Amino acid sequence: MSHLFCFGLGYCAAELSRRLLKQGWTISGTTSHADKMSALEAQGFAPFLFDGTAAPAGIADALKSATHILLSIPPDDEGDPALRQFGEAIAASSSIRWIGYFSTVGVYGDANGDWVDETTEPNPGTIRGQRRLKAELGWEDLAKKSDKSLIIYRLPGIYGPGRSAIDQLRAGTARRIFKPGQFTNRIHVADIATAVEASMHLAAGTHIFNITDDLPAPPQDVIEYGAELLGVACPPATDPSDEALSPATRSFYIENKKVSNARMKSELGVQLAYPTYFEGLRAIAALTS
């Protein structure tokens, strides 16, 4: 029996988990919000509360039957919470043979708008990227010592139903941020799940994939296309230094790069359902119309 345990049963992990549940998998995982427990249970998952500060016995027991681990909790200033609290148990487990880690393309740092791929030397320029790279290396060390398969998924901006330019425009919260020469990268949540599924057979060792779509694009273009689909006025252009933007949002514009997905396609055979934001936003607009 295949059993996926997700550290962080959030937006992306739940998308994958719903697919696997239909295939007969057992799904369990963590949330840091007590008010989300019942909704996760209603989907057929076995949820556990975990805030990263302790190692609850219930999680330790669940890990004893897990065959696959998916990590989607962001690291904090002390490192990766799951690695810190459960790394030894995961490494020692004879049933766990596969570990997936949701990282970020932010580990590459700034490329001045040029292309990067998995052979590009990581050089994160933000604290968020530096923490992710440290976590990658920690899990890589664990996988190597315990002879497990580790898949590192370097993700760009994630969108999908409920989290897209379409939703922001409908809610009146969309920002059309303009910076000359800026490229951003993105991936639909459904295509993340497809890529993870395609990599769950990989043998022991570390495997790194950029999970992104085919079209790096200026961020304002995405908002403009969403407004066109909805037939609404496009928000006025604003600068990334606008103090009305959150520090996290502003930090995304410090670095500029185009991320290649060639390895994902060639080695995993992934065919994207939403190869660009045009297909992705059209589908979301149709879903919510």
C-alpha cells in the first residue's frame, strides 16, 4: 500500500494528494492551522497539527507506514522544520523510499533576464532563496546517507483556481506591476501535480527539476490578459518599489530570469496542460464565469 505523508498539506500538496487518493493511496500530512483540520479530513486525508517547534507522537507513528514523503513547508531562520524534527526518523525508515521537496527557482538568484536551467550554479540573493538552498542541501545529505530517492522541484510563481490574476481582478486586488525588461516565471498547480506524479518512480539519488511553463513573461502582461478575458479595466501600472506592496511582493522583482523546463520534458516526459498563462487563465476564467 502506497502512503504519502505531506509536510504541509497546502495548495499544491493537496492537488497531488487528491489525485493519488483516487488511485488508492493513503494520504496523511500536516497543517499548522487547527481550523483547517476538518476540511482536510473531509477530503479523505489524515491531518496532523505541526508548527515546527516539536515532534508530535502522532506524526511519528504515521511516518512508520509512509512510503513517500512530500515536503512543502517553507524553511524558517533555523532551517527546515520537518528536517529538524523528523529527519532522523525519515532517514532510518525502511518503508520510506522517496522524498519530494518543493523548492524555488529563487535559489538561482538574479540572471539579468537571461535563461537558467538545472546546471546553473545556485546563487540566491534573497533570504528566502538562501533558506531554500540550505534546505535542499540538508535533504540531499539525508537522502545520500540513507540511500533514498530525493526529487527537488524548483518552482516559480504558482497559480490556479482561487489563486490567479483572474481571481485578483475579480476581487479588485490585482496589481499591474511594471519594471522594464522584467521576466517572471509561473506554473499551474495542476501541472505541478503532473510533474510530481511523473517522477515518483525515480531511483535513489538526487534529481532536480525546474517545474515551470513554456513562457517566461513580463508580469504586467499576465494581468493585462486577465483583464481582457474578463472585459474589465486593467489596473494602473505601479512600480515594484511602491510602498503599498508587501515586502514579499517587492522582493520578487529583485531578481530577473527566464527558467528553462527542458529537463522536465525530456527526462519526465511531462506534457503541460497549461503550457502558458494564456491557456491557464482562459481555463480559470471559464471555470469561474
